[in-house]
Amino acid sequence: MATVELHRPFTVRAHVDGATAADIVQAVFDRVSEDDVRCVCPTIRGSWQITLATESARETLLQMGLDVRESFVEVTPLSSPPAYVSVKMPYEMSNDVVGERLASFGILASVQRRTYSFATSIETGVRVFKVLSPRGECPTHITYGRFTLRLYVRYGGQKPACFRCGKLDHKICDCPVPPSDTRRTTSREQPTVSRMEE
């Protein structure tokens, strides 16, 4: 069966916690005319999809954003690809430690815990956070007590970067920063994704 992609050029997304449909519709009407609005649809965890009639109405919302309950809300294109943030963290540590810091970067959709392909009940210590509508800069480190967590981000259109130091001008094989851990990962230790948590 072929996958059918739905083309939605005039639909945008806004994330507003605790807002009602009336709040969002009024905020949209403050920016564009009623004739320019086709649909205002709540999706997940405070995210709203707004479908407009014209490209100019879409551009107006993207440039001006929305004022909802006296707070500015950024509007992003619906077509923004999700970002995937990989974090190596202790097994007992809560997802909230990272999830709360990612709230300013986008909408946290899910968390996946990685396991070994040869022992799927044993985790690798790596979790992948899927973030919708990424915006701004994602934090690269999070300090929690005595732990410093390094975040690795990947998304559509991302420029290649060094996985050791994070710089864009070289790959890890040419990195001038010495590795802190010289152990090599064998092919049978490559992780697979399992156990999605919503």
C-alpha cells in the first residue's frame, strides 16, 4: 500500500497551555479576517492547528504570532520536521528532568528508551525525546545534581556536526578534542528502539 502525503500549505501550528478554542479563535481574528480562517483544531498537549484560506493570512500569523491571554505565542509552519533529542541518562532518572528543559524548544511528543538488539529487555541508558515544532536553540547540556547530561539533537535539514564536540566544521573522525571514553562499540552492541512512553 502506498503512503499518501496530505498537502496542507496554509496550515500552521501554535502551542498554548490551558487555552480554550474561543481563546485561540479570538487571537487569530485579532490578526486576520474571519473569512481567512477555515479550521482551528486542538491536537496534543496544548498544540493547535490553524488552517487558513490564503498564503497572505498564513504569512501574517507566522510573522506576527498570536496574543493569547496577554501572552505572546509563536506560530510555526505545520511542515516543520520533528527534532529528535538523544540523551544518555541514568535508568532511575525521570523523563521530566529533560522534558521540562525541552519545553522551551518545542512540544514533547514521546520518549523512547533504547535497548540492545541481542537483549531487548536491557536498556542502553539512551533515551530519544521526539519534539514537535522545534524552535530556537535546544540546550546542549543539562545539569541535574551531580549529573551533567549531554543532549544530541537531529532534525530534517540539519547540518552535519561532530558527535564529540558538537561543532559544524568537522566530523568526529577529525575532532581535535580527545575522547573521554576510548572503548569501542561493537556491531552486536548497536541499540534498537523500543518501549515508547507517551
